[in-house]
Amino acid sequence: MVTSLVKRLLGLCGRTRLRGYTVFGQKHIPMLRLLDELRRRGVRVEDLDALEIFGRDGLDHTTTYGGDVRSLEVWEIDEDRRAELEKNLPGASIKIVDSYEEIARSSKRFDLVVVDNAMGLYGGHCDHFDLFPEAIFRVARDECVLALIVIPRIDAATLRHFPELSDPEYLARRAAFYGVEDAADIPRGRIVETYRGFVERSGRRLDWSFLMKRSGAGVDYLVLKISK
């Protein structure tokens, strides 16, 4: 019995490490590191009104930061997710909406905007590209932190998790968005400069940025501190 229990615990540890969680407390380790870096840079996380644009069930990284911010609003298109979101994120404002439609009509502004989109082509969209060059800035306060997910390099490990990223249409849209020829391997500096261009064309400035590992599949957080 003891041996069986140990094996089950080791299996749990392995699965949770792959997802980026600690075993106890279900905290998303990459998000914890992101929050620590924000605090190190002088951001008062507890004073932030936050928006999660693609909520799903909230159990990936949203529960990790949701209790630390002043307020949290979550947008999710699937009505069947509402009960899960309300259970997993008590106190959050849950809106069942198409995020692309909602961002065009929302009058609210936020201090932290988190975009954890599905990777690849979905519903006529590609990654989070359709939130730029303008839409995402409609919900950003004059000073705001944007946290996006990006994949600088599509390699074998990435394709094991996201085989659809080899789709020629996806690669063409990715190359056009970042203004590169090789869509499979985009220098991190080029990624940052792409978003800097969007920020500056919106009439804002990029105060600072950082990239941080999000998963072993090659996914990074790109964090941008913007201001007017």
C-alpha cells in the first residue's frame, strides 16, 4: 500500500511540474515568478484592477494571481465554463462574451491585462494577433501592465504540445505579424520591438519589458509596462 501511494504521489508530482504547479496549493510557478518580478520593479500588485481576456476554467494561472490583485474581471466565450469560473475565482466578475467583440465595446479600463490565448488558428483568429494594433489598448489605463504569451521558437518540443503550429497558414500569419521571414525562429529582441511599435503607435511609451519562461513547450510570458 505504501509503495502504491508513493508511486501515485510521484506521478502527481510529475504531472504538476509539467503544468507548472506546486503539488500543494496548486500555484502556477511561472505566474508566481512573474508576480515577484513585477513587485521587484515597483508594481503594487495588490492595487491592480486586472482583466483576464481568455478565462477558460481559471485553473491555469488565473487562480494564482486572482487573489493578489484588487479586482479581477474574466472574459470567457463558453457559457458552460461559468460555474467552474465562479467556483475557482470567487469574487471575480465573470463575463461570458466573445473577447474580440467585448474589447471593442467595453468602457472599462484595467491596470493589468492578461492574454492567455489558445495557440494557433482558432475561430478565424490567430494567437492574440487580432488584439493589435489597437484593440487591446482600449482596455488599458494610462499606466498598465500587459502580460501576453509568445513562442519565440517553434521546435520539436513545441510541436509535440502544439502540432497545429506547423500549419502553413499559421506560419504565414505569424511571419506577417512579426515582420520576419523565418516564422519558426523569431529573435526575442524582434518580438519585443514588434510590440514596442504597437505601443508607440497607440500614443503610449514602453517603460520596460521582460520575457519569462511559461512552459517547457517553448511558451514565454512577455510582460510590457506601458504608460501615456
